Amino acid sequence: MATSLSLSCSPTLTRNSLFFTKTLPFYPPSFLSFPKTLVSLSSRRRTFTVRAESQNGVDPARHYDFDLFTIGAGSGGVRASRLSANHGASVAICELPFSTISSDNTGGVGGTCVIRGCVPKKLLVYSSKFSHEFEESNGFGWRYDSEPKHDWSSLIANKNAELQRLTGIYKNILKNSGVKLIEGRGKIVGPHTVDVDGKLYSAKHILVAVGGRPFIPDIPGKEYAIDSDAALDLPSKPEKIAIVGGGYIALEFAGIFNGLKSEVHVFIRQKQVLRGFDEEIRDFVAEHMSLRGIEFHIEETPQAITKSADGSLSLKTNKGTLDGFSHIMFATGRRPNTKNIGLESVGVKMAKDGTIEVDEYSRTSVPSIWAIGDVTNRINLTPVALMEGVALTKTLFQNEPTKPDYRAVPSAVFSQPPIGVVGLTEEQAVQQYGDIDIFTANFRPLKATISGLPDRVFMKLIVSAKTNEVVGLHMCGDDAPEIVQGFAVAIKAGLTKADFDATVGIHPTAAEEFVTMRTPTRKIRKSQPSEGKSGSEVKAAAGV
């Protein structure tokens, strides 16, 4: 029951869109009245009193056990709780007992990102990349007396030890901040009351940060399938795995198991992977994952799973049946973890899928109840949940009502090759700006010239023709997430193509291509046909 990222990056990010529900009543910055002075000061912490208007649902004459009670100790919940406590609020947070696989009764301090998302996923990505690096090393003179072997059980044991270390760190962070950690299942039983396994706690404000969980579609044989939680903690490495889904979670796991020498098949309902990403990025990553031996089955919808006497699994789709899988994994989405936590009973408005509806300040339809992170389905990324937690703390306890800023949020897909993006896709830029210039580079990186492998890098800049502002930046290739994190500052700051051109590159690097692309690949003008080569023509010319 913790807020965080599904696994890495979001399916669709737009540069200037705000991802919040607008149907709730809007409360202007004056909707909170904050204390001018502190009521009391102890040797350890301040006792913080929030003077709220009646519309906030806080009775100034009532004593509350806490200023803030957070349900869900994931990234967002911990950040909001810790910072609130650091600014004088009395804070409690509840979380379910630790487990590597989430359920109605298990969770763990740290949430999805730390326990069954970003962190363990990235550790497995690191492990899987060595096989490609062993291949690369041959061209650089390295020889091996025998083929390197991978020990799955050692990887999982070391991964789990790291997760235990990290969740311990999170607990210490809360303790050192003076936040009371309560283990158990939290349920809201009133606008200011939370029940944790039979014990009631009152709070001026309640924060819901319970995140989401993966789900498996209801098809015959679904009991034989695994989700991303289980895939990170399998007792043995898959020999042959079917991964159903075309989003970033599916691609990341496909790269992991392919790198660990499993036979990997990916089934997608659409014609292409990564819906919502830039079209050229989608084409490039699919092509290069195929070159590494991953088999894509496009426009196939799963219909049933059957298990044979020998224990192998078969997947039936609308196009036929494929046999012999040791594992079948579904990466077809996540759902908010909002069932049975009392939201309906106190009048918190939710969408049909269980998403909590919030206003620009992360407040629900009940004035004293707030929500952040994946449970609100704005941008489901761990750093976004952290940002929302910081904004909430400013709003409630720093006399600084703050809206989360969703402009130019960078994201990554830790596929192999990996992807980094920030800003608009080409399609979004055309819709928003009309006239745009596209700059692309598609090249063989220096390392591949000696490794002999068919690795390439694709980079793309999208520029507003009228303002010269760089409104989108995309990369697929080694180190793309690390490179794009740095350039995200430039996109957020609204720098122009002229600013990029005036920047001296670092040589030899792949990143320098972003500041050395001078000639547009094509110019798109809303009032006339595009000038220059299309994306497919560019790829063909580059020999991809």
C-alpha cells in the first residue's frame, strides 16, 4: 500500500499538460489559513497547529492525534511525511508488512519503487547487460577459456539483501524525522480518522499514498501467469518466456530475460510498442531489440493459457497457439490500490478504475483528505510522486500553497537499448505548435566500431520554428537516461536551438550530437507539405 512508480517511466508524457482532474471544486491559495506563531516547542520537535477555514473540514477546537496521517510508506508518502515533520507537523504513517510481492496484506516501507519496481528492476538490468558486454569485449581483445555462466539464485539473493537494506534506510529516515511508523493496514473511517488494525487515530489531514499494483486480465488459465512483482523474485530463471504487453514494463523485462539468455517472445495488441512515445523512437527500439533475438508478435490478443502434463505452458491468441513456455508474464498495466481502504464511505470521489480524483493541490473531494502518487494517475513516476509530496508539504505546513509542476517531466525506459525522453513527441509538437523543425542523428557509436556488433544510437530534437525553442528531446541508445537527465534542465528552462548550437560538445561522446546537429532532417509546416526526409527514409539512408 505504498505510492510510487509502476516501474520506470510513463506511457505518455506531454510537455505542457497538467494531469489532474478538473471536476472538483477549486480552492484558491487562500483556502488554508496557517499559523503565524508556534503553539509550543519541545526539545525534539514543534507542535504545529493548522488554522483552517471551515471548508477545510478542520475543527480548530478539536484535538487531533496528528497534524498529518499518511497511508502508504512509498516514495511519495515518505517524502511528504518526512518534510512535514521537519517543518513542525506531528506526523504518523502506516504501511503493511514487508514482502517482495505485494498483496492485500503485504507491502513494505519503501513502496513499489524500492521493493518491486525501479530499484530491483534496474539491478536485474545491470545483471543482464553483462552478456552483451562479454560479446563486445571480444573485439577489444578479451578471450575467455569458457563461456561465462549466470547464477540466478545469487542474483536474487543479493537483490533481496539490497532491498532489505534500503527499506531499513527508509525506516531510519522516518524515525530520525520524528515520524511515527505504524505497521498495519490503514482504513479511513471518517474525514479525520484512520483505523489501523482496530486502533483509531485522528488527524487534521489524511494523505492517501497507496500506489498501485499490477493486474492480470481475466482469461482462462490466468492462474498460471505471473506479473512484474513475481518476475522480480522467481525461484529460477525462465527458459522460454512469453511477455504480454507493449509498454515500458514489458520491454524492460524482455531485455532483462533476453540478456540472461532466456528465449523471449513479446505479444502486443497494437502494431508497435510503446504507445504514446515518439514514433521514430518506437520503431528504432523495436528494431534493435529484434536484432538481439527478441521475437515480437504484433496485433495478438491473449485468449487463454493452458498447462501441459510436463508443466510447460501454452498461450492462445487471436492468431493461434504457441507452446513450450516455462513462464507467461503479463505486463498489461497497473491499477490503483484503493479497494477496501474506506474512501467510498467518507465520500472521496474516484474514477471507475479506482483512481482518486484530486484538484491542482492534490486535494480530494473531502477537504481534509489528500492524495499523491500513482493512486491519482497523473504521471506515474517515482520522482513525480516525490515532487507532489514536496508540493503538499508546502501547501499544508509552510504557508505556501503549491501546485505540482508537470511541465517537461523527463522519463526513461530501461530497455536494451535504453530510451530517454523529455518534452513533446513530434506528433504532439505538430498539434501544439504547427510549424516545427526536426533534427535527427542515427549513427554507429564508437564502441561498436570495434565490437563488431550492430549497435546504433538514435537522437532527435524537436524545435518550434516560430520561437526556436527546443520543445522535445529523444534518445535511444547506451546511456540515454543519464544523458537526457542533464538535457532535461535545458528543456525545462526553455532553451533555444541557438543555445544548443552555442554549447561546446564533449568529444568523443554520443551526447555531443545534441549540440552539433545543424541541419534539419525535415521541416514541418502546417500550411504546406513537409520538407526533407521522412523518418523511414532517414533510417533507410543510415542503413538501419
